[in-house]
Amino acid sequence: MSATTHIPTEARERPPILVAGPIAWARDNLFNSWLSTAVTLALIYLIVRGIAGFLDWGVLHAVWTVPADAKGQLDPTACRDAKGIGACWAFIGDKWRFILFGRYPYDDQWRPAICVVLFIGLFVVSAMRRFWRKELGYIWLGTLVVIGILMWGGILGMPFVQQDSWGGLPMTLILATFGLALAFPLAVLVALGRRSTGLPAVRYLCVAYVELIRGVPLISVLFMASVMFPLFMPVGLNPDKLLRAQLGIILFGAAYLAEVIRGGLQALPKGQYEAADALGLTYWQKMGQIILPQALRLVIPPMVNTFIGSFKDTSLVLIIGIFDLLTTGKVALAEPIWQGYSTEVYIVLAVIYFIFCYAMSRYSRGLETEFSRTARR
């Protein structure tokens, strides 16, 4: 009997480095032809040049702090000397609280800061499937009540702050959160109404609503909500501009979401509807237990895309005088000593928007993958 050398299973099954792994992936996807290699090298060159240029401008030659005079006023001379060579992050250091919290009283800005943390915590908890129970509704209700108490104040020793002084990131989160949370159930009802066959009046009304809202820009909806909406209210009842803007965002977002959900409803095979009818389920049981869960799973990507668009569209509330995050950044640039440093503030605002939008995108991809795996089982 010839002796054989014992080779561990892991060593025998490990593929060569040129067959699997990062080198193999790069060869198959980035350098698999002369054209692919040329494009890859050109992109690498552009990316390296861009990163090197940004590091040179935003880090190496940047101005991080500037001195203050005897009156406490900052002297931006160092930023002017570095204009075109390095960034002036001293501007962000001086105005970051105004950019994030707007005209909210300076000594009480800890309150909107806590509200931002509560909003983020609420989003994180809502994203965890183990919390998808009826208790989640109570969590939302309790958190929103605490946020309202903190923002308005007037109790527990906190001074009252009018809504006209709200602004910055808390205002953006308020508009986006309430806008999406209330637009979604309205969109579901509109989508179901548009596909209704037994109620033609409801169907025509839903069609008219969707086509009317989708046919005009959000600025027009906000302007109409701000100017025309109070004219239809009873005498003496005049909602504040935040409520009017919130109503406009809800109506606008619901129209777009309704079309996305309708697409999911139409994509389901007819057999699903027939099977639900064969079980003797009522209309709402059929929709709530069988049709809607499958339809919403199919349209997760376009639905989240609508969410992201609605989140960014909150910046348009400037048209009715509400100071959201983007508006406070623009107003911060109006101070004479800091005029001309818009690049720095827009980079910071872009990073904030990107963090929230990218988080929604990543979560939707994970949710879509999980639901697809469940459906395959």
C-alpha cells in the first residue's frame, strides 16, 4: 500500500487566488479586455486626482479656525487669503448651530438636538422587524409627543418657542417624517380606489386627484396650500404655515406613492385575487392579508425612491417662508463676513442629506433581499 499525504479539507477545497478572490474579480470585471482595462485605468486616474485635489483643498490648505478681535467678532482674513487654495471650515465652525437649528433660541438649542436624536432612534426602531407590532404605534405616539413638548416648550420650566423660530434639521425631519407617515396610508387608499370597479365615482375621484397633483410641481402645491387653503377654512380658523406646508407635502407625496402601489397591485397574478375570493374573505381581509403585502413587496425599490425624493423635496418649503436645513445654510451665507464660502456649507449639507438618503437606500435593499428570500422558501 502506497503512503498518501494527508491534506486538510480546507486546503483541498480552497480555490486558487486567480480563480476566486479580489484578484480574480478584478481580472474578470475590470481588466477582461483592452477596452475595459483602458476605461478602468482612466477612471482610477480621475478618482485619484479628484481625491487628491479635495484633500489638498479641504484638508492640507484648509483654514480651520480664525482669530477673534477684542469685541469677539471673528476675523476672516485667513480665509480670504486662502480663497481658491483651501477651504474655510472656520465658517462652518462659527455657523453650525444656526445651520442645524435655525433661529431657535441659542440657549435652548439642546431641545431640538434631543429631538433629532429621538427622530433617528425612532427610525432605527421602526426598521427592526422584531418591533413590527402594535406596540410600535405607541412608541411613535409617545416619541412624537415628547418631540412636540421639547420643540414648543411652555411646560416643565422650558420657555415657549413659536413655530416661526423653528428651522434647520429638526424642521426637515418633521416635514419628512409626518409627510411620509401620513402620505403612505392615503396613497394605499387612493391606489385601491383607482382600481375599484364597483365604485366608479370613487375611481374617477382618485384618478382626478392623482393626475391633478402629478401635473403640477411641488412648489405650486405648497403655494396653493399656503395661500388658497385658508380661504376654504371657516372664519376664525387659520392653520399656521407649518401645518399648511405639511398638508401640501402629504398630498403631493401620496399622489406619487399611489401610482407606485397601483403598479404593484397590477403586477400580481390574477390567481391571487381569485384564490382570496375562493377563501370567502371580505374585500378588506383580501387586501390586508393577501394582496397588499405581496404588492408592497414588489414595489419596495420605487417606493423607497419616492421616499428619498420626498425627503429632499422638503427643501422647497422656502417658498412659503419655512426655514428648513437647506434654507438655514443659505441664510448663514448672508452674513457679510462669510459671503463667498458657499462651497463649504453646501458640502456639509450634501453630506447630511446623503447620510439619511443612503440609510434609506441600504435599508430598502436589505428588506428587499430578506423578503425575496422568504418568498423563495
